Amino acid sequence: MMSMNRHVALIAGLGVALLCGMATAAVKTRDGSGNPAIAKRDGARVYDKNGNPTFDVKPDGTVDWLTFSGYIRYTANCMQCHGPDGMGSSYGPALVNSLQHLSYTDFANIVTNGRVNVTTSQDNVMPKWGLNPNVMCYLDDIYVYLRARSDNAVPRGRPRKHAAKDAAYAKMEDSCMS
């Protein structure tokens, strides 16, 4: 399992590669609310055919652990600027809309390194969260929750039913937060 420092270094390195133009062609692929179909399972984590984290919502509305955890982490760390359920506010854009055109890599880069978007009609500044373990240890979770919201796979509000946290996820979480 990856420690917080290694996780941050990996994400920060990805951000530097993007900023320097060394990213691969896969970065240019827009996935956001593209095809979120599950292609691979790894414990509590599920991935689409491009290797991006995705969601698993059962017909009865039960969400996977990452989607549920993403809701909790989003509400604790992101909602103050981006509004409830990723719907936006006067401080930050609606992330349910942003995820329709942002790739996972772009999302990770923006969250890690921040972004300044100033035009004549807006003045948006996204802070850097790259050194905050309360965000970085749960980056995939937050992305998965927002991706599910962007695809209308989960409604607004706290998911009513969710899968349990598995042992591998708990171990990763403990390792990352220590």
C-alpha cells in the first residue's frame, strides 16, 4: 500500500508532467461522464476500460464503497465552494458539469495543483490540495462520487445504501493517513 507521501509524490509528479507537456496521449481522452462501464475489479475499487476509477451502483440503488466514501469526503472538503452534491455555487463551478468534459488525469491535476481561471466574466481560484491527506487519500473516492453524480447514476443527497468498507481499503486508508 502507498503511504501518503508516496501518494502525494505520485500525484504531484503527474501534475508536473502535465504542466510540462510530457503527458501521454491518454491524457487527452475525455472520460468524465463517458462510458463508465466496469472493465476491472480490484477489491472495493472498480475501473473503466481506460483504467479510470468508476462507480458501481446496483439496481436497488446500493452504491459501492468508493462512491459512498466520496460523498462523505466531498461534503467535508469540497462542498463549501462547489455546493451540495457537486451542483456548484457562487464560489465554485458545478463539478457534475465539469466531469462531463474533464478526464480523470485533468481532475487529479486540478485538485492537486490548483487552478486560476480569471476572465472578464469570472474570477475562480481553486486552491492546491496536494498536501492535504484528507483530500489526497480520497481523491479517487471523490472523483468516483462526482462521476456517478455527473452520469446521473446517483441522486442528490447521501446515498441511502452502500457496500461495506473492505479490509484492503481500510488498510490503504490507514497507511495513507499515517
